[in-house]
Amino acid sequence: MAFDEGLAHRIREFLDDRPDAVEKRMFGGLCFMVKGHMACGIVGSELMVRVGADAYRAALEAPHAREMDFTGRALTGMVYVGEEGIAEDEDLGRWVRRGVAHAESLPPKGRPAAKKRSATKNPGGARSGRPKQKSTARKGRSSS
């Protein structure tokens, strides 16, 4: 699914001064991440905003907002805002700031921890503390 490039440009203008803002293609559209968390995005010509569970009901009461039902079920904490609700830059900015505020409220996303390797070699090729199993097949012999 394509997304509205004009809307993407408008959102970029709001996030331009944030070095922690990153764009990623997701949900068949474009998402804007802040501090590693999704803040908002575009699916088709609609704005998708992650407002969080606590602000979800209030967000749904705003004009032109509806449940994000991308999977056929409502995703709590996520809303779609129709084109009419973001036609003015002031309205779009308000929604983008809501998504950014929620993303900033979440704990920082770190890199996955690297697996630690043992400092000593495992004798006999043992893995995870288990001894290497002997093969039951005999080499060099054929059954006649």
C-alpha cells in the first residue's frame, strides 16, 4: 500500500529538529519512530498515532479519530486520524506531538544484549554443559 508523500513531508517538518526521529516502513505505510518507539505514521492518506492506553479513550473522542483496526481488531493505544482531522498544520502538529509525547514517556529501547561466550573452551565440543553425544553410525563399514 502506498502512503501520502505530501503528508510524510508535513510530518518531517514537525520532526526535523529531532535527531532521534527515524522513519521506517511498516504496516504497509511509513512510521516515524522517536527514541526507538513508534510515535506516528501514515497508512494510505490517514495518520496513525500511538497515544498509549491511558490516552486512548480521550483520543477517540477527538474529531475524525477512530480505532486503529489494521488487523481486524482494535489496537488499544493506536488511533487513525482521517484526512479532515489533519488538513490544517495546527491539527497535524497537535497529533504528532501527542505521538511524540507518548514515545518519550516509554523506557529507552536498547540494543539486544549480546550473548556471552565462555572464556574457556569446552573440552570435547560440549555445548551448554551437555556432553557431546556419540554417533551410533559406524564409519567405514557397510552392511552386507
